[in-house]
Amino acid sequence: MKKKIVISIDWFLPGTKSGGPVRSYANLIDHFKDEFEFYIITRNTDYCELIPYQNIESNTWITKELNVYVYYFSQSELSKKNLKKVYNSISFDIILINGLYSWYFSILPLLILKSSSFKKIVSARGMLNSQAFSVKKKKKKIFIGIASLLGFYKNVVFHATNILESQSIKKEIGKTTKVLIASNLPRVMQTQVKNYIREKESKKVKFITVARIAKEKGALYTLQALVLINKLDVVIELDFYGALYDTEYWKECERLILKLPKNIIVNYKGNINGNQLFSTLQQYHFLILPSEGENYGHAILESLSAGLPVIISNNTPWTNLESKKIGWDVDIRKIENLRIAIEKSIDMNADVYQQYALNAVSFANTIIYDKKVKQSNRLLLNL
């Protein structure tokens, strides 16, 4: 008999606007749906949306596919009482809880199921990393302090995606906290991308950013670097894809866009469907994502797999990129560092670019087809 795994998460497919966690769990399910049964409890709207998904029934279990079932809560039905009913409607072995701060999908599940004997796993999703405290630090610290004092995470196993996150969890929650490390799984690839031609025209370069529009994702850093570039003999295009989360922040970005010379063209393209991401990426030369921190960075790996070298911050698991000749990871505390990386990408000739693109695909494939990563996640689910 297959183990039954409950996943508690604010937003799930078909929603994509909340970014990494949805992709992480979707990938996990795709890899293991033949070995386990998955029951996802989530909202019936996407991130920052009020309109429910079309053609999806709410407030009942629906079969998404074989071994995958989803309960889409409407806002009017979200309550402690109704969550209890849903948990009682199935017999499960493990619950995976996404994040720490969501009342309905992180906090209440632990309160409701506190006396239950089955395994409870909290995926920190980078929320306890030092960079995560750059926003609402005081509130987060108070919550974690009270939760730890009350033994909120007693008998809870934390999921970290790398050793640094494991250290951050133990620093914030307690040295004796049980932590299991399992890297996020990449998207299941139907076909393996091998060597292919990636062209780059002389004096023309196209950048893409795939992330929600928010301070921590670094759109403003990119634009500040572009302002410093004085190459008037090239055409530079930059397209932003992602949910418009912080409108005030985007207004700051727009003010900088107006200061750019005519040969630097910047567009906001809106959100992108996950199924269209790979083909969209292949229309560009480089991903640029100077974020303040990434616990994993699915967009980074998927860009590499599509043959795009990347320009990112050094606050992600993807490091030493220039030595691998697949991109640059820079210290974004100095915009000059970002400008230099961008100019290197602009100046790259077709032959060098082709080699970087091939290196990117090769590197991505070593990650995508790494059996050790899948096994570490299997051990997590078999806890």
C-alpha cells in the first residue's frame, strides 16, 4: 500500500504567481506520484488573486491525476473547524507543511495535528535564512521566539534544501532541532536537451528576468546597473516576467526605465505559464536575476537547462559560475559588480556564447539527472 502524503500550501497549480514553492512541490509530486499518494490542501485562488480558478470545484476533494488529489479551499470556507474536517476525511502518514507564517496552511495545521502520531515535516523554504529577515524582521523574530518557547515545533522535523539552510534553522529554532536535508527536485524533463545551436547576433543581446516584481528579487538592481552602461552601439533588450507583487517598487523601477537611453529597451511582460517557460527562455540570451537570496532558484536551473547562461547574485546555491563558464554570480551590494557582468555578457562573441550555452545545458543535466537528489527526497517522504 502506498504511503499517503498531505501537502499544506497556500497556493498550488494551476496557480504559478507565488513562485518557487509551487514549482518545488509540483516537481516532487511528478517525481514520486507512482510511489506515493499525494493530497494537497490549498486555496482556490492564485497568489494575490481574488477570483477562483475556472473549471475547478472548490471545497471538495478532486482527482488531479492518478495518485494526486487536491482540496481547493474557498476563502469563505477557510477555518480551523473546516480544516479539521478535511484532515479527518483521509488517513495519511506524513504531512508536509510549506513555510512558517501562514495562519491557515502553516500554523493551524501544526496546532490541529499537535497530538497526532504521524510525521510532521515543515519545509522552511529559506524563511529562516539571514536574507529572509531583511523584510519584517521584528515580527518574524517575535513569532519564532514565542513558537520556540511554547514548544510549537516539538516533534516536528524541518526540511532544509542544503547544509547552510540546515544551520540557519538550528540557529533560529534551536540546536537540537531535527533537520533533514533534501535538495529541491528539478522539473521532470520529457526529453533530455543535448547539444544544440544558440545564436547571438553581434551588438544585440536579450535578457530575461523570471520572478515576481518585489524588492527581494532585485529588478531595481538590474536597472541601476543598466543606467551605468554607456554602450550606445548595441541594442539591449530586457523583459521582466512575473507577478506584480509590489506596485510601489515597480514605480521606482519605471522611473529608472525612463532614464535609460533609447538603445536599452525594457518591458514588463506579466506572468508566465509554467508550461510556456522553457520555450520562452530559448528566445533570450541570458537570465538576469540579482535577487537578495534564493533558497533554490528554479528559474535559474531551468534557464541553464534551456541553454541560457545566467547573471545572478551570490546569495543562491548556484556559485562559482564564471569558473564553470555558465554565467556570473556577483555581490550585488555594489552595483558596479553587476554592471561588469552585464557588459561581459554584451561583449561576448558568438563562439564564446555558444560554448557558454552548451556548458549551461551540460551543467543543468548533471543536476536534473542526479539520482542522489531524488534518493534524498525519497528518504524524506519515507521518514
